[in-house]
Amino acid sequence: MSKKFRQLLLTVSSLLLTVIFLGAFQTPLKASSSQINVVTTLDFYGETAKAVLGDHGTVTSLITSPNVDPHDFEPTTKTAKTVAKADLVVYNGAGYDNWVKKLNGKKYLSAASVMKTKDGANEHLWYDPQTMAKLADRLATEFGKMQPQNKASFKQNATKYKKSLAKLTKMLDKIKQNSNNQKVAVSEPVFDYSLNKMGYQIANKHFAKATEEGSDPSYSDIKKLQDDIKNKKISFFVQNTQSDSSVIKNIVKLCHKNKIPVVKVTETLPKDKNYVSWLSSEYQAILDIQQKK
Ligand SMILES: [Zn+2]
């Protein structure tokens, strides 16, 4: 072995040692900054979780297609595997997506428990922006228990997220100033929490419940709604566009004929929107109706 070659070998091996040495120190560092793995059933709850979690973890939502009716969602083996790996599973509850409870998640948190809503009550809790605000606070607390070193950061993130919801509360307040407790009708109880906050009265609760349950409303319920439309007893009709019932299609036609405005809402997050832009576009439609009157 030449002197030069031996020197080169020494340099290379000491370099190698340095790499190994550094590597040995890097491994435990990585392990201590482990990520919180969150799974949510609905995508808008995933948005809340991501906002509060920041870069301290990952969020996976199970229902992300606006074409899937969450009422009919069937979990697969893949769904079960995703849920089993989660540190926290966030779901709606109140009977809406309770299938997720059967999937062996480590820890669960429901919007219904945060809002103290019982099974059987209106389950479309996300149509109350207050639900998202309270959920954000609760998530900050839960994440803080899992990673006490990031407690302050989670709290800060929740505050920032709640500020983004202020736009919606402002719109609700503005609508309430001109709703005057007027009557409205709905195809399904999807939008009811928002309507309540706006100060509107729902004239056809029995009709709406039937559509939600997938059955046709009774003849007398349909007749009453038709009369309300013809006699202009309602300010507007709220249509869930994700439902394709022929009864609703005929009601919408009757509204158009009698110049009763139709507000289109969806049960799930549209593809090109986030929670705030989704709800605010629906709220804007009602502000527009109020302005025309
Ligand atoms: Zn529904």
C-alpha cells in the first residue's frame, strides 16, 4: 500500500465514522418529534383538525368525495386499517357516522359530544359555525395532552382558525337583522342549524324529515307546502341539491312558477371550496334574496 493511498483510506474511513456518528445522534432526535396521526370521517372536520395541528401531525379524511352520501357510507378494510393507525378519530356522531366507532380506533372525539347533542337530534352539526369553533378548542386540548411541549402552539392555531370563522358569524348576524322570524321551507333538515341562527322559522319540519329518511312525504305534508308556496307564505325554499327526489323536483318547479326563491345547499363540502367559502356562498344567496325584497 502506498503512503498516499493509506492516507486517502484514513480520510475516507474517518469521514465514514463521522457520518455514522452523526446518524447515531439523528435517530433519537427524529423519534422524539413524533407526529400526531388524526383521522376524520368528514373532510370539513379534517380541515379543523389540520388547522389546529399545524405541522405537528397528519390528518386523513375518510369521506372526501362530494358524490358520496355520508348517510350511506360503507367502510372498507382499508378504512378500518386507516382508523386503527390513528391516534385520534374525529367524527360527527349523533348517529350520522357512528360506523366509525366499530373500527377499533384508539381514541375518539365527536362533534356531537363537543356540542352535547344527543342521538336523534338534528345531526347536521357543521351547519352551525359554533360547532367548528368549539371543536377547534377541544382539539387543541386533546393535542396538548398528546404533545405537552406544543400545547401553546395548538392553542394559538385554534385561535387563528376561529378568527377565520368570524366571517360566517358576521353574515349570520347580518341576515338575522332582516329575517323577522319569517317562515321558510326546506327539502331536508340539512341547513336547519344555520336557519335557526338566521332567525327563520322552518314551516315544514315533518315533510323534511321524511325526505331525509329517504321516504316520500305524506300527501297532506306535500299539499300544505304547495299551498304555502302558492300563497307566498314562505320567504324561500332550501333545496339540498344532492338529493334527487322527484317530489322535491316538483316543489322546486312550483317555487319557480310562483317566484319563491330557491336556495341551493349541499350536505357535503363541494370540491373547489373550503368550509368557510362553502358556507359563505350559501349565506350570500340568502343575503341576496333579502336585498331584492
Ligand atoms: Zn343528512
